[in-house]
Amino acid sequence: MSSPLSRYDAVLLLSFGGPERPEDVVPFLRNVTRGKDIPDERLEVVGGHYRRFGGRSPINDQNRALLAALRAELDGRGIDVPLAWGNRNWAPYVADVLADLAAGGARRVLVLTTSAYPSYSGCRQYLEDVERHCPPGLKVDTVAPYALEEGFGTANLDAVRAARAALVAQGHPDPYVLFVTHSIPVAMARTSGPAGSPEREGHTGGAYVATLETVAERILAGLEAELGSRPAYGIGYCSRSGPASVPWLEPDVNDALRALAAQGVEAVVVAPIGFVSDHMEVVYDLDVEAAATAGELGLAVRRAATAGTHPAFVAGLVDRLVATAVAPGPGCPVDCCPRPVRPSRSVAR
């Protein structure tokens, strides 16, 4: 029996992109910030983050690993749809990949982004890039944000469980759990998700924050079922990059750690549930910067893994691909995640 995915000539994994050598760093950052209100001093700071890791972002290697895991899962189900990979801000550029697919005879492509949550920068902007670069005659469907998929929650629950167990083994019986995601402008957060949705009408953070809170709640429920009690927890944000005049979601993860230390907390699981893999915001902002803050405060910290190529996460992505093929659509409704009045974006993913 053929899979619903057989209607597609390819599945395109669409990501943010990142430099792979020192000489790529500045051109990459210029791509990301072109036409945006990002101060030059922020570019210099972020450039230093990449140079600390040899000028190479981890994101492209993470995407290669995810592609391989998706290929294995598809093959295991007998689904032979081709996979392609493109980026918004670095090679392989989505414009080139779409052009190559069309030149090779593709007429219908399904796009899966590496951003799991709804927001302008994490959803709508990817779709705008696809629409801008889609060759004539090529039809593109997109997978909607998938943070609430069971496999994503399972992967993050396993990661938090493992990080918590490591701290318990070190003599910290009840670690605090700090869930972390990428900060975005408050205006963008408020308008995330479809207009008229419960999150947009009754929630100060819109669908972006509401989805994050739901993922956190599911993880906490899983821990409570195992432990008999719910760990203390909170939500923090990292990687603010906009001008000081524009309010972004808070508290910053470093400020959150300082507040916890002042409250007498001794051990913290830092759980980056807002990311699908170890982006620069994870390996620098959390593993370097937040870890240094924790060290200064005397806090014991263990960073939980991202979903990455966790089998449940990968299986869930393929489930979502199949479900989208059964009922294809734009992924993000026309009234969803509009461009902010003053868009201000992160400079690293």
C-alpha cells in the first residue's frame, strides 16, 4: 500500500542555517540581519560566540543528523519519498534547493521546518521565504508547528529525567526545573498563533508562550507521575538580540538563575524545550554563559538534552508528515503569526 507521502516528489527540511568556518561568520550574520534593527555591537558579540567554536555553528551538523534519522524512519516504514535540505540564511539556500527540485522534475514538495513553535520568526517567516523563492509550477505544502506532538514531549521528558537524575546522584534530592526557550519581542509573542484562537485572545504571551507552557506542563505531569510530587519549576528566556527600546520576553535565563540562588535553590535542571536541537543559543548561551553564571552563584546545574534525533521525536515528525499529506494545507493560516510592527530577530539559531 502506498503512503500518502507518495503524492510528494520530495520532503524539504527547512532550517535557519549557520556558518561552517570562521570566514563564513560575518557574511552569515549580515544575511540574518539585513534590513533589521540589530546593533553592530550585537553582531560583534554573536560573532565571538561562533569564533569560540572555531567559527562553526552546530546547526548544520544537527540538520544532517536529523536528515539521516528521518531517512531511516521513512525507510523503516517503506516510504521512499526523497529528502532535501535547505536553509534560510546559509548554504544550502532554500532558493537554490527549490530551484534544483523544480529543475529535476518535482511538482509538489512538503516542507518541514526545524522550528517547533508558532511565532512570526519561527513559522510565518519561513513560509514567506518559501513563497518568495518557489519556482513557477512547483506546489508547496507545509507542516504546522509541532511542539505539542507526543514525540517531542517524550524526548524532552526523557532529557529532563536524565538531567534531574544526574543532579540527584550528586546529592541534590529535589532540583528545580528551569524551562528555557528563545526570547522574542513581546509584540511578536502576543500575536503568535491564529487570530481568534484562545491563546491570542486570553493569554498575554499568545500561542508561543502558551505552547511552551503546555509542553512544560506535560513534562511536569510525567515527572509527577514517577516521583509522586511535582518539582518546583519556572520559565526563562535566552538570546535576546533586539534594541533595548523594544521589550522582549523575560526573565533572561541568567537573571532567573540569580533569582533562584537568592531564594536558596541549590540545584537546577536547565531544560531547553524551546529548541529542537543544540543551536548556538544552546551551546553558547546555556552551556557557556548560563553555566558561568551558575558557577559564580554556586548553583549546581545540569543542562537537559534537546530533542535532536530522539527516536520518539523522529517518529513523531514522520507521523506529522504523513498526517499533513492526508490533509495538506498552508501549515500556518493566513491570519497566523503576522509580521510585527517593528520586527526584531535573533541573529543566531
